[in-house]
Amino acid sequence: MTSGEIEMTGALQHSSLNGAQTVAPLAQFFIPAAASLQERRPRTLKHGDTFAVFDHNGDVLSGPGSPEGLFHRDTRYLSQYYLTICGERPMLLSSTLRDDNATLTCDLTNPDLHDELGRCLIAHDSIHMRRTRFLWQGCCYERLALRNFDETAHDITLEIAFEADFADIFEVRGAQRPERGRQLLPEVNAAHVLLSYRGLDHNPRSTALRFDPAPARLEAGKAVYRLTLAPGEARALFIEIGCDVNGVEDPPSQLFFRSLREARHALRRSSSRAAAVQSSNEIFNETIRRSISDLYMLMTDTETGPYPYAGVPWFSTVFGRDALITAWEMLWLDPAVARGVLLHLAENQAGELDPDTDAEPGKILHEVRYGEMAETGEVPFRRYYGSVDSTPLFVMLAGAYFERTGDRAGLERLWPHIRRAIDWIERHGDRDGDGFIEYGRRNDNGLTNQGWKDSHDAVFHADGRLARGPIALCEVQGYVHAARLAAAHMARELGDDAFALSQERKAEKLKASFDTTFWDDEMGTYVLALDGDKRPCRVRSSNTGHLLWTGIVRRDRADRLVHGLMGPSSFCGWGIRTVAACQARYNPMSYHNGSVWPHDNALIGAGLARYGFRAEAARIFEGIFSAATYIDLRRLPELFCGFPRRDTQGPTFYPVACTPQAWAAGAPLLLLQACLGLRFDAQAGQVIFDQPILPEFLGEVELRNLRLGEGTVDIALRRSGDHHVSADILRRDGPVRVIVTI
């Protein structure tokens, strides 16, 4: 699945196929189109299991479809937070996130402020207000600094209105609930308010607000400060908003600075593992810095290591597929992320058959939720396994991680889980014994489609009819092929030659049968899927590009396949569309049927490079990078619309795309690796650049602190002429060799 369970929808979805009007049923877990995230361009913060979405002023203004609020473990702990000065909303000067996403800073000033007779008491731009805010260990900390730049003293009233609705994340996304838990009576004293709720799951949830200094008046939904500011005088107010936190004696003014230091140090420690990227293109440098910062902001420390949560606002939790692909994109940069993901998913591997959660022995997790609706079973995602591809991707990543690091101890720890994953492929994944892996939900509440394109209408036939399951997706067969080869390589390392040989033979057999069954010579590509009656879904899709990444494509098929992917029907200029423009259900504004996804394009780019099509990979890289140059903060969203690229205009945004999104943030990293032909031989201690190229927007790239075993290396790659790339070693520390092939 994507990091989104289903696509954006309204009450009903209308489409026209061959002139006939059809009405699709309302999807189960929909994201309403009532509010555009792209229009709001909200400011987001995240730490651990807590994230926050603010408007540019730093306020929370919730409403239908609004994602704003302070969220903790899938519940909104703050649904309203609104600052006024003398009854008026301050004017925005600027709103910025630090480059490392550690803090949000909002600079505000007063509008013209009048008395009841209309006389101007305070002229605009007299009072400066700076809100500095960050998250740390379940708390949101804010400093509100004020300064009077006028020549006269001013009496001002500041009011902060607040509310906590304790809505489940699925409620915020639009789910209607027949019944909710109950709000408890608030507790208020001079400087502290406690707002509480007891859900239908019987779990208490509470939001604690503390103010320092104490306001002039404090109520259950309002804090009022009355201040007199002399000319040039500055004052600071501190607010702490805690989610289910135990009482802390230290005042918020002390905790603010101490927690800020700890938060910044934690970010630096986490990101210091990563290699650094610097180029001759300053805009690309901004893009790659934002991508890396977003990845480490989305990272959550688990008992087994770092784990990237999928995205804000809708998917800030553990997802299997998303984290596996994100870790793959980051593998060359920071292999510790792959280790953390693999170990966490191994610990949560399904051990028994459970139709309610689509669990089967050996299957890898799809999603975890902690909110009230998951706890009560109103949504099936408390611990959910409805993903057909997470299991082979788990084995693929394990093999790639071992190749990257040579971590024998890690491999031995993972090996029982890898064997169970292979057993799932062979015993449960192939439902009808035809050699292909199919999916079909085990209960009516599960996801209908369980590949990465999980919209209800993402798998269809050439005439637009939806495919009925169980469905065998083309890319999943490629994942299984690659998983078997990875398992064979790891088995040989552990001395199990018999298992290795059996996996190699099964991979070879799958490759042959897949080509026979899925290749469509008339289309010149592989079909999207086989439906439950084994009829091919003859649809041109980006899914086939993943096949190049996995290596299941016959060499003599690659030219035609690539020609189709890079043709104008599929490649829109920004990237390859999920579905080609010539297909029945094509809609460039849809979630999965014509949009452009950065991570999808990154995997395709890696596949193109694998088969020697590096120039085409560079075209995709240029398109994705160019899209980022038009986007706020240079931050790649989950997806954007698939309209054709037009000169001097940016991409068309998808209204409810998550941003930041982990596998979108990782896309430039994988595309850079694909163009550079960068790979590792841990056993030989070699960093290899195989026939590297650089796209036209990059004349030079430096990779610093590139780690392999006990060694590190800094290397500069420079484009000279149209195709040639030269490499210079700037620094080498330890037993690591650099190999460049031409």
C-alpha cells in the first residue's frame, strides 16, 4: 500500500467509461477533499509518536477536512489554538522551519488597533511577536517573545483560545462515528489547565497546558495576558502543551531551553550517521538538505533502532511497505535505518492466521495504529497485515542490507524471519498454486487492493472494468523473484547451499513463467495484473517499471518496455504517470490512475539504471528535481498531478498529498544513486561507481562521510562533456577502496 490507505474522495466518485456513467461506492477509509493541504501549505513538526500541523501564523484552526492540530499516537490532543492581540489576529511577517526541522518560527505584528470609537490606539507594525515552537517527548513547547518598537508605551491584551477534541485520526480524515467517548470536566488553576477525555476503549487521554508566567485570567478554553510594554521593552511568555504527560515541577521557561537543546542534539546525533551530499547546484543542495532533514524528522527511535514513519499528517505511524522502500532509498546514505526497519518488522511478523487482520504466518506488517477507533475495532488497523508486497520487500531489503554492510550478526538474527517470510510466499502468498502471488482480503473491513496502489479503482481492465480478486500484480512477482535471489545469496553466506539452490531454481522458474503469462506483445509491455479468473489487465502502468528494478525483465524485452515508459503517454515531463494517458481510467488528478509519485519514479529510475538506461534515469531525476524547485520549502510531496509539463510553469499539486512523506523525501537519494551507478561490496571493502553519469543540472557532486565497514571516504564526481564523469578521492580513512568503471 501507499502510505495512504485509499485515495481522496468526496461522497461519490463519478467517471465516464466508454460513454457510460458509473458511480463508485464510497471508499471505507477516505480522505475528504474538503480542504486542500496545498492551499494551506501548513507547517509541520514531528518527534517520536507526536506530530503537529499549524497554519503559517502558528495557530491551529480546525474545521471540516482540516488536518491542523497537535496529534499523539493517532489522536488529536489540541484542536484549536488561536492567538489574538487586543481582539485582532496578528499579521503574518514570515513563517519558517529551520533547515533541520527542529523548530518553527513565526514572526507576527499587530494590525491597526482601534478603540470602540474607531480611534487608532496602536498603529500597525508597532508590536513584534515571535513564536518559536518545537516538539519533544510528547510535548509542544512555545516561546512567545514580544517587543514594542513604538516610541510610546502600550497596554496590550493577548488572548490564546484553545480546545482539545481528542478526535481519532480517522475522524479527522472524515470518518463518521455513531458514538464517541466523553469529555471529562476540565481542571484549572492559576497557570495550568488539564483537558481530559475517556474513549470508548476506556483509555483516558489528557492535554495539559502550562503557562509561564501565569496569565491574568485562565479558563478551560482561554488564557488572557494583560501587558504594558514600554518603548523598546521586550517580554517573553512560555507555554507547554503536554500529551498524556506526568506532572513536571520545573517551570515551562526552564523546560523550553533545556528541551530545545536536547531536541537539537538528538537530531544531530541521528543525522550524523548519514553521508553528506553537496553539489554545484545550490537549489539542488536545498532540495537534498530538505529531503534528508525530513527523513530524520520522520524517524522514530524504537527498541530495535530508527524507523521512518510514513508521512504527515495522515500516516505518522509504522507502515511496513513505506519504511522498507524508504530504507532502501536511504541504504547507501545510512544503512542503520534499514537495520532498524528490518528488526522492527521482524519482531512484529505475523505468527498465526487471523482473518480479521489479514494476518498469516510469516507475513510482514502493513500498518499499526494506536487510536481509539483502532483499539475498539472500528477500523482494522490496530496491527494490520493487509499488504501483499511487504513480505518479499522485507527479504529484498535484508539481502541489500547485508550486501551493503556485511553485517553477519544482523543477518543471523534476521535469518529465521527471512525463512518464515519465504514460507509465507510459498504457503499463503500463492493462493491457487499457479506460481504467482495473489492478494484478496480475508474480511469485509480490510483493504480491497493490497499493493502499493491501494485505491479501490487502481486495478482494472482495458475497458475500465474493475478487476475482481484474488489479484496477482505484476510488480509483486518481480519482488518475489528478487526476494528468492536475495534469500539464496544470504543462505550461501550462512552455509545452507541446498536452500540457496532451491531458491535460485524457483526464481528462474518464476522469471520464465512470468514472462510467458504477463508479457503482452501487442502492447509491448507487461500487463498490470491477472484478475481472479486469470484474465490479464491489459493496462499500461508505472508498475512495470518496478520490474526493471527487480531484474525479472528479460534483456530482450527491456528496450520496448523502456520506450513505452518514457513515451509521452506515460512520461509527462515531471515523471512517469501511475497510469498512461491512453488508458480508460486515466485521470491526472486521481490518486493512482494518472498521478506522478516521486518514490514510484525513483524505483523506476533504479530499474532503468540496472538495465543500462542511465540517460533515461537522469531524465526522470531532472523531472522530479524540477518539480521540487516549484514547491514550498523544496519539499517533495507524496504525489502531484500528472498533467503534461509546460514551459515556465510548475507541476499541478494534488490537494491532500502528505508532506513531508518519507518515501518521497528519499526519492532524490535513490535517483542520485541510480545515476552514479553507486553500489557496495562490503566483503571486498569496495565502493563502486559503475558507469556514472550526472544529469545536466549537476556539474559536480561531492559525497562526504560515505561509510563502508570501518572506513569512510569523501569523493567528488564531476561531469566533463556530455557523458563522461571523473572521480576524485578527497579523503579516505580506513580500509575502503573506490572503483570507477567507464
